[in-house]
Amino acid sequence: MLTPIALTPIALARILLLLLLAAPAAAQLRVDITSGVDAPMPVAVAPFPTGVAVATPAGDTAALGRQVAAIISGNLKGTGLFRPIDAAAFPAPAMADVSRPGFQPFRTAGAQALVGGFVTANADGTLTIGCYLHDVFSEQELVRQGFTVTPAGWRRAAHKCSDLVYGRLTGESGYFDSRIVYVAESGPRTRRVKRLAVMDQDGANHRFLTSGQALVLMPRFSPVNETITYMSFANDRPRVWLYNIGTGQQQTVGDFSSMSFAPRFSPDGGTLLFSVTSGGNADIWSYDIGSRRQTRLTRANAIDTSPSFSPDGRRVVFESDRGGSQQLYVMNADGSGAQRISFGDGRAGSPVWSPRGDLIAFIRMVGGRFRVAVIRPDGTGERLLTDSWQDEGPSWSPNGRVILFSRTERNGRSTLMSIDLTGRAERRIPTPLEASDPAWGPLLP
């Protein structure tokens, strides 16, 4: 667990960080992210020094300082909004320079902002990782924060620092201290092994959650706790399940004689929506996790699936072929008032409501190609964000700025990708195996 602490100025030989000083003076350095940037902001991310290198279970504090800076640099670069400058272009700061750096070398290197900090070992075995952001030209401190962590938690501190910097420079909340759950795929195409796996948003701390003995699909994070919902073919019965990451406890959802699939949580985590098949159709049901009460929401002579709540829990977007082709519809949370919102060429599916509420991400299928798109809840403003052969399974970052998805190449290999709302910042998320069905979890507590 991360414990944020406030920072005092750093002395060279001794660093005990206990009290928050007065807030730094305001400055105007800011990245405009409303329409993307043609020239990313040049940022210097300096190695985090340490007073005396101390060995820890995660490595010595000097090495950790370099690794923390590398993670922050990678996080910022991946947004497409920032251009980290090669650390060889400026001298590594000493401990005495962290809170009051000399700015001339960073100006010479072309940096507009400076991210710095330190790593120090504490007597109780924990680490303190400090994070500072400065405006290079005004020489003002913009923000500071420190974190006390176990040695195993040093990566989270780096992500927290990244979120702090991103938030101060963009005016939006960050998304780096979060996780992704997805389906890890291996084996021949005719005997595919699919396992649930979870990892940090940058691909680190990867681990498998299921053994692969049963086929799994469509994992989704709860927005409020350590629970995942997914579809499993265990015992040859395709059903929705719940999985608690912390305890490993699993349980089936509902009591249906036919297939249940495509689950997703409500914003408060207390309700699940999913589809249940019956007589060649599929209808959307809700399931109250506490009372286990099941409620059927749709009754159309159609396949209604992929439901997703609006952030306020009052409406649901879903896909249906009730109009003759696969399209997007929005209805009230009780199943009433369904209205079609997608039109134009091709089919539309896999909708998911943005945590901001202003957009719905989905897959637009035209001419055999699957592309990530966004549309407003009233059906206006549709935009295509990707231009590949087969992109599927969109999922929003916690701040609603980036969309995670899986991409299948023409050779059949599948990977995880992300794209920002401008359609410019696309990146690949590393996984040890092929990957599909991703879902982005909330910011960690």
C-alpha cells in the first residue's frame, strides 16, 4: 500500500520527510490536450538520487532511483503529449539539488519542465520516494509529493509520481497507477488455451489468474474493489463468474439453464449486467450481487448484448440486431425507452460508456475491417480512431482519455493496444503471450 507524505527540503546527508511546506507558487506551464499536440512538450526526467546507496529487497536505492525515472519517462512518452529528453543531455542531480535545482543545464537541453525526486531507505525497511515538478523557464516549483512504500511498492510510487506530473501539466487526472485484466492466449489455433491474466497498465507485475483448463472470455474489472467478472466454459457450461483477486475466491452468477455472457459492473460495483440466451435470442439481465436478485431488462426478438452502464448508472448502452443489423442502442437502466444511436455504413458493436459520460467507445465494422470509434450518447459526433484490420474489445482508461483494445493482425496474432481520443497516440502494451479481451481497471487506492 502507498502512503503519501509531504516533503521538506532535502539535506545532503540526512533525509527525514515529515512535514508539508507551503504550497508552491502558481505557474502557467500547461499542455493543451483537447485536440492533440503536433509537438509534444520536451520534459527532462532526471535520475532520482539517493544520499547513500542502501541495499533493499528490490535493489539498492541508487539503482531504484534510475528505474523510477525510467518508468516516469516511459509513462509520459506513451501519452504522446510529452517528449522526454535523453538523460545524457544534462547532468544527474545530486541530493542537494532536488528541491532547488540549477535550471540552466535543463534549459540548454531544451526542457520546458523538469521532473525530479529522490529515493531513500528508512530504518523500518520502507522506502521514501519523493517527486518534484518544476517549470524550467520560470524556475518555479509546480508540485511536490512523497510516498512511503515497501520495497515491493516502488513501481507504484513511480506511477503515482507520473500521475502527479500528468495531472499538473494537463489539468486532468492521471491513469498510470492502474491495472489491466485480459485473456492470455497460447497454443495452436485449433486448441487454444485462454487464461485470465492481470498486470500493471505498462505490462509490469504480470500474473495469471486461471490455469487455462477452462476457456475464459470477456473479463471486466469492478470499479470499486478487487473483483473481476468474466465468462467461463468450466464444466462445459458457459456462464458468468465473479473472481476476487485478493482471495482467489470464485463463484458463478445467477441460476440460468442456458448461456450467460458479456458481463459488466455498474458504477457502484453492486450490480452486473449480462446477456442470457433463450430460443435463439439473447436478452439483457441485471443481477444484484448482494441480494442475488435477477431481473430481465430486454424482451426483443433479437440478440441484445454487450451492455454498459453510463457513469451515473441511469442509462445503459448495448448492441442489438433488432433493427435488422448489429447496431448501438441506449435505454434506461430499467430496460425502458430503448433508442437506436448508431447509423451509417456497416455494423456497430461492443459499446462501452466513457467514465466521463460524454462518449461511448465501440467497434465499427465496415468492409471486413473492425475499427475503434467513439460516438456521443445521442448518436452524434461519430469518429473513427484506428485504421487497422481487426481491432476489438474497447475499454476506457480511468480518466476517459485513452482507449485500450486488442488488435488481430492478418497473420492471426493478437496484441493489446491503446489509442488516445485524438487518434494520434497509439501504442502497444507488452504481454508475454498473445492477448485479447482487455479491460482497464480503476485507479488503485
